[in-house]
Amino acid sequence: MKKIHLLLLKSFIRPFVVTLVIVMFVLLMLFLFKYIDDLIGKGFQWYIILELMMYNSATNVAMALPLSVLLSSIMTYGSLGENYELVAIKSAGISLRRAMYPMMVVVVLLSIAAFAFSDWMLPRANLKYYSLLYDVRKQKSGNLLPENVFSNRFPGYSIRVKKKDPDGQTLYGIMIYERGLLQINHIVTFAKSGLMYRSKDDLYLILKLKDGVRYEERESENHYFQRQKLTRFRFKETEQRFDLSEFNIKRTDENEFRSASMMMNLKQIKHYVDSASHTVDSTVNTNFQLIKPYFKYYTIPTKPTTEGLKAASANVSKLNGFNDQLNALNNAASEVRQVQDMLRNRTDNYKDATKNIRRYILEYQKKFTLGAACIVLFLIGAPLGAIIRKGGLGLPVVVSVIFFLIYYIIGTIGEKSAKEGDLSPLAGSWMAIAVLFPIGIFLTYKAATDSALFDMDLYKRFFKKLRIRKRHAV
């Protein structure tokens, strides 16, 4: 029995690792395609982009892991069925449930590891990823000197380049206007060509100008004679440095992002939900105390008494006139408008607070649903592979993608409904698991009883019998 367990484990681990790497690579490519405009042309160091890709890969585990479990389980049992190894196992008196036992243990351990990852590692990865992505997206473009445009990227300078070589470093037709204290262009430099490059520490942009002239206007040193002084300087080669400190990436303090739900573990989310719920309850009590003076209560006894009748007749006599009734209605409408104005902003704050609470509860439940999704998708993938009996990356990929899309769509609908308040966060987060779990049990039962669920010849014979019956009935 141990040899069979080792055979199943070896058959599962290899496709699981391969599919996990492939899915992670595909998701990483989707990330690069989405943010390619924010990464290219800003002069980032290579390790900044590599760091961003690494953090993104960690955040993609929540989607890649269930899909890899589903696909690898279909491939494993499909390959065993295609090579008649499942038949040999069953002929030895070992049922499919017993053959799935070692794999189930591995998947349970994998789901526990997924829960630990989502509670400990994933919040840290999300914090690093979103803070770095925020800094990258707000970074200024690295195209400091575009062609035929006066660039004011550098404070105190206006630079125009007529033409640039494809390498982006050789420049032609350079004009540099330097502004003084009064924001007047008192220094102008012209150069036929030049070379642009960064210093080794990336603190300065260096322009090595060639074959040019420099004009500078200065005020006269003689206070009695106020004419300006013009200096012309011709050069064969000179250098000019520009400060790049504003263009280097500036990291935002990560503490500004720690309040988001994705950056918290279970303990932190629970503490936030408790404190936010307490704040909402106290706000509701405060709102009630504010509008309580506007409520007027009138008690009427069940049995009319002489004193009650006298009071009622007195009240009726006060409102006999039309003007008195109109004034009473206007006063009531005015008080209603005052209450509405008072509660309008408080109602919006209440809705935002409750929506945030639902979002945090959803994030709390998602840490458990990741491991549960691995188990449920394995219960679907293993019997499906035993039924279709096809290995490789053909039919198993199609089937796994279909079931994963069903899981993803139902989960997305449940999350959105829970965020809007149409469903409770608990029901919205576990909706996909609740829908797919009975399907997994049903497929496991069909595979254990050797059901020809996907046998096309069986369905053809069934519809053929129906057509024959219809002909005889006619």
C-alpha cells in the first residue's frame, strides 16, 4: 500500500509544481501588461521592478493555488486512468476513495499552509506591493527631454532638444534657458550636439554639450550707470549638471497603508471590526438622543374618561380654525426638515462605516476560504480525472478552467453582494464553496461507482432510443 501512496504522490507533486509555476507566470504577465505604462520610461533601477514583480507574485498565490490544485489533480488521475493504472489499483481491491486518501492528506496540509500564508505572509506582501506600486505610479516620467518641446522638468531651466538618436542619449539642436531670481531668462545656451547620461549615483543628469555658444546678461556693477552687461562665450565642449533628486523614487511611509483590510491579519481585523462596531453602535445612540426632543408622545387612555374627553375637546377647539391647522402643519414640516438635515451627513457616515465593517469581515473570511477552496477543487478535480481518463494539458486544462471560472464568478458575485449589503459577509464569502462542494461530492460518488458520466456513446444511445420511441408513438 505504501508503494501505491508514493506512486500517487509522485504523480501529483510534479504536475502541481509545474502548473503552479505556469499559472504564476501567466498572472505575472497580466500584471506587466496592466502596468507597463507605469513602469517603462521612468528610469527605475532594475531591482525596483524586480521587487515589485516579487511582491505581485506573492499576492497572486490566492488565485494561483486553487487553480493549480484543480488542474494537477485532474491531470494526475486522468493520466492514471488513461494508462489503466487506476484499473490495476481497483483490481487489487483498493477503492478510489482509498486511493484518494494520501492525496487528500497532502491537500489538507496544503490548505493549512495556505491559511497560514494568507494570515501571516499575505498581509505583509500586500503592504509592500501596494505601497511600492503607489510610489511607482506617481513617479514622474523618465523622458526628461522630449523632442521639439520646451521641457520645464528641472526647476529654473527650460530645455529644448530638436532631435534625438534612437539610443536616447545623443542630442542635436540643444537650447537651454536659465532663469534668474526674477524668473527672467538671463542665461541662454545653444549647442549643435550633445550627450546625455546619468551620474553613477543617479543624483545628476549630465549634458556634455559640443560646438555651442553661451549668452549671459548681467546687471552693471556701476550703480550710477544701469545698463546691462552681455557676455558671449563660445565653447567646443562643456558640461552642465541638473539635479535628479525630484525624479528618484520616493518611498511613502508604509504605516499610511496599514489600515487597509488586505494589510491585516486575523487578530488585527478582529480588533478593527470590534472597535468599528462599537463606534457605530455609539453613533446610533447619539443620533437617537439628537432627534429624541423632536418626538412628541400623546397617550390616550383605553377607556374615555371625563377628564380625557374634556382634554380632547379642548384640543379640538384649538384647531378649529384653518389658520391654526396650517400653522401646525408648517411647524411639523419645518421640524421634519430639521431632522432630515441633521441626519443626512450622519446617515452617510453610518453607511460608510457599515460598508467598511462588511469589507473587513469579508477579508477575515477569505483567509479561511483559500484553504477550503483547495479542498473543494481537489474533490472536483480528482474524480473528474478518473472519469474522463485523459492526462496531459489538453482536455484537463479546458475542464479545470471551466470549473475555476465558475468558482471565481460565483465568489466575485458573492463578495460584491456582501459589500453592498445584499448578503451577509459570511454567506457572500462562502457562496462559491457552498455551491461547488455538493458537485465535488457528487463527482466523487460517480467516480467511485465507475459511472460513465462523460461517455458520449452512452448519451448517443439514450437519444437514439428517444427518437425510436417517438417514431413508434407516431
